[in-house]
Amino acid sequence: MEQRIDPNTQPAYAAGTDPAYIPGLTAPLTVGTSEADQGKTEEPAPEDVVPDDALAEGAPGGTVADSGSEDAKDGEQEEHEKDEKGENGPVFEVSDRRGSITADRDGIRFRLDDQEAEFHWDEVGAVEVKVPRFGRRFTVTVHMSSRRWFNAEVEAPARSNLKAWAEELDVVLDAYFEE
């Protein structure tokens, strides 16, 4: 889904420059640091940490919540999930046997087989919709501000769906995308 403009060059961590380098097994040593310094990557744990299981049992330092507050938390969590799913605004979603195009309050998502690309509204420069004169392929192209573009195609079950899909996507773009 991504176009590469730059040449495909690999980093210079080959055995010719570092005889101890084995691809995938070890990380190359950085210049200027000793092996003992590179082994110290983990931070020491704080001494006053209470284990999670002690908090669950009601040990000192932990609190037990009553069931009324748990119900309120569940209701707030459901509201937050609805907000994240975009149920408070328009949502555009079309799919075929291989891919899908979704546009909601978070941005635009393309999916093709097991690949997925997500574009947030703040990084999108333009959105182009192509409805073919003949055929049933609905194409959406997202142009990024970095002069790259990504497109996804979905095959409609009937040609009559194409105009309806374009109108639905326009409603979502009008609601969330600022030109």
C-alpha cells in the first residue's frame, strides 16, 4: 500500500564491517561504548512497589471498591467506547471479499487481506474519490502532506451502490475533514 521513492539500500552492518555481526541474533555494538555499558539496559525496580495480587486481596495500601462505583465505571467505559467507535457521528464503511475502506471520527482505514493502513485526519492532505464510468470498482485515494498517496479499491455488488457510497463518504468528509 505504500510507494517508496528512495532506493532500497540496506544498512552497512555486514560481516565485512563487523565480523561478530549475525543478522537477527545480535545487535551491532555502537562505537564508543564498552560491552559492559551496553549490558545495563534494564532499569532497577523501585523498592516501595506493592504487588498487584496484594492490592486485589485488600492488603494494606490497597482499597476495595464497592459495587456501585464499579457500575458507574462500566457506564463511563461504555460511553467512552461509543465515542471511540464514532457512534456519535457519521461513519462510512464499505467492504468486499478482500478489502475494506472505513472513515470515521478517527480517520480513514484501508484494509487489504492482512494489511491495514490507518490515516488520522491531521495527517491527511486530501481525499480523492473515483467512481468509474464503467465497472464496479470504488476507489478512494488519500493524499498525505508529505507528497505520498495511498489508495484502496472495493468492488461494489451493483453499480447503483457507487453513487450512494460516494455521497456517504462526502458526509463523513464534511463532518471530520477540514480543508
